[in-house]
Amino acid sequence: MSVRKALLVGINAYPDAPLRGCINDVRQMQGLLKQYYGFQDDGIKVLLDGAATVAGIKAGLAWLAEGGADADAVRIFHYSGHGTYVADTNGDEPDGRDECLVPFDYKSAGFITDDVLKTLYDKFPVSGNLTLVMDSCHSGTVNKAPAEDIVFRFLPVSDAEQEKIDAAAARFLQDQQEYVFKQIKKLRDKELSDAELRAKVGDLMASFEKKRFGDVRTTEANVLLAGCRPDQTSADARIAGDYHGAFTYYLAEAIQQAKGQISYRQLADKAGKKLKGEHYSQVPQLEYSGQRDQAPIFRPFA
């Protein structure tokens, strides 16, 4: 059998900002992968609470990348825990901030930024299916909604860090304007049709898209399912008598109802409709290249 591997990370026991549903998310995902998608115990690495350190997550991703460049390979990285952001330092983020995963030991070892994630993803084979499922959020100012028994999966940033983020965003905007000006000047003397001009504008806009979770779309084989938009919060809530990430719970519900036979687009749409129907404000995001949204989830693309 070709490679079937999954790294499942769930962190409830943050010292100063505990969550409740992340371990349930991992157990739910683990059961689905075994029931519907042919994953075996030795192909699933689980990191919970104190095991989900910076070093542990990095080692887990290195393990996930192993196994060769089989085009039929399926690899999954599911993260349930806090997200946050820090000021962008290399000028590649329109909003001036790098998204981060928050490991268990973040106070001593720091966060895992999207730039670091990108370097880790670059070690994965370019063929095969790498799917990220991220049930965390990277924006928001309120950390709890007690009346609704919800905790948001976001670790707030300090005022000092926010000042750095604002300055980075201003620098990015200045660089963006200069870049667009130079590119438009190059087109001035060319006779382009409206369609060609629109395509050029589209390319320019794509150059300045927000990068998320390490920009998993760097190869066509990669897919990202995120619990919310960059400006939203993901809920850790009491559902059906226990705590879960709302995004993971309704993903799992859609998979179970379809008996595993569902595309990425159908999954994102069904989870989004359910979240809206249950009055959650978050809107799941599906990011991909090519036509991967139409492919069956967690199965080979080849």
C-alpha cells in the first residue's frame, strides 16, 4: 500500500490559556482516518498537550515528510490549538503579521511561524497529497464568550508587538505600491487586450496575497482547510454534551454522513453551512491550486 500518514496535534493544557476540545478533535480525526481512509495505527502520530512542543511538532512534520515521493501518497497534518501572530520580518505579508502555531512550550521555546512552516513543507515530496486541517485562529481581541460556553483559539498579542505589526504592514504597502507602479509602467507601451490586461492585474494581485500556515499551496498537490478567515476566530465550544473545535466537529459530521465519500469543496461547504446554521461567526476556508477542490478528501490525487 502507498504511504498513508497523519500527524495529529491537540493541545488543551496551555498553562495560562487552556482549551477544552482539542484532544477530542484529535481522537475524532484519528477514528475517521482509520474507519474510512485506510490509515493504520503505525501511520498516525499523535501529539497531545506536553508532547506537542516546538521540537515535537517539528520532528512530527519531519516524520510526516518521510516515505518517498510516491504519487499516490496521502499525508495529513491536523492541528487543534491556539493560534496567534507576530510581526512579519521579511516583508511578505500584506497585513504585516506572520501567523503562528502555539506549541505547548511557547513561553520558553517560542511560536512556530508560517515562515518556519514553509521551510518544513519544502522538505515534503512535491507529488502526493498533503492536506492541512487547521482548527485555530490568528485574529481576535476577545478570548472568551462565557454565556455561550465558547473559548476562542487565539492567543492575544501585546501592544508592543501590535505596533511592530502595524509598522510592517505600512512597509509592505509602500513596497507593494512601488512594485505595481513599476509593472504598470512596463505595460504602458504594449497593446494588450482587456483580457490580457485583466490577467496581468490578477497576477499582480496574486503576488501580494496573504500567506497562511506556511502557504501550503506552493505545489498543486497541497490543500488547506482552515477553520476561519484570517480576520476571524475559531470556536472551542460545548457541542453534543462535550467540548470540541466547532470546525473539526462539523467536518467530522459531514464526513460521517457521507460515509467518507466527499470532495474537499463539498466538505468545506457543508461544514460552513452547519457552522452558520448553529450561529458561529467563523467561515471555513479552502485553499488549493488547480482543481483540487473537486478531489475526494484524504485520497490520492494521482
